[in-house]
Amino acid sequence: MADAVGIIEVYGLVAAFAALDAGCKAANVTAETFDKNKPKNPDKLKVPLIVAVKFRGSVEAVKAAVEAAETAANGVSGVVTKHIIARPEHDTENMLKLSGLDKK
């Protein structure tokens, strides 16, 4: 059975690191590379960069990690959205490996 993946999008890199640290401390999960999304209207946001933090593990561990990550990110700059996928399909797995942070 494939691991679950939890994704939480937060405002800014500092919130992403805080979320990652809290999630990894809260549950037995592994982290994947951050992904970024510069929104179309960055001047209207309090932080002009959205970062996706991804956790892997059992469904229950991923849920606990995402909850802890949400609390931590809300203490910094906030959360855009979050989602948990219990068993990602093969094509979804391929897309989860992409990251905008390694693009110039």
C-alpha cells in the first residue's frame, strides 16, 4: 500500500519551514521538497509567495502532521489550503515530484 501524502500551502518560506518542522515533530512522517507558487496578484497578498509543504506516511500520521503544520504556519503568516490524499495514483505521484523551487 502506498503512503498517504499531505499537502499544506502556506504564505512564505518562513511559514513553510515552521510548518515542516512542526509536522515532522508531531508525527512519524517524511518530508518532500517544497514547491512554490507565485500567484497572479502577489501585491494583494500579505506575503507574495505561496509554498507547498508535503508530508508522507500513514494516513493518521499525515493527518497529525498537517494539523501541527497548520497551527505553526498560522502563527507565522497563515495557511492558504491543505489536503490529504490517502493513496495517490501513479500519475498523481509523478506530478507530486515536480517542484517550482528548482526553476529559475
